[in-house]
Amino acid sequence: MAASAGSGPACASRWASLAALLALLGLQIALHFHDALAAQYPQARPGLQALCKLGGCELRPWRRIDAISVETSALSQAGAAISTSCR
């Protein structure tokens, strides 16, 4: 009796390979987006620091220039003063 195509050691090794590749992809994504992940998920910071120690990176403040917006601004003629409120 022949084994079905979805069972046996060959299938198990494929699943193991897929799991390993997905884990490596997750590590690569974490290394690439380490600053953003640390800023959005502070509880992940210790793990990301350990990952950066292994990967040779450094956790820095997340810089998102598109997140800065001018909410209000005012220009007065009496002293040429500019007042802005940034967020």
C-alpha cells in the first residue's frame, strides 16, 4: 500500500523547513523595523535589544517626519513673531 502524498517523512521535513523559513523571515522583519517596533510596542524593547546585540544594530528613537504636523500657526506684524504648535 503506497503512502499518500501528504504524509511521511518528506512532508514532515517540508513543514519543518517552512516553519524555519517563516521564523527567519520574522527575524529579518524584526531587524529591519526594530526602531518602529520598539516605539509602537514598548514591551518588546528588551527582546529587540537582545536581537540587536546579535544582529549588530542599535535601537534609536523612531523618526517619522510624516507624523509631524503643524496644528496651528500665527504671524503677528508687531514683532514679526511666528508662533507654531507642533504635534
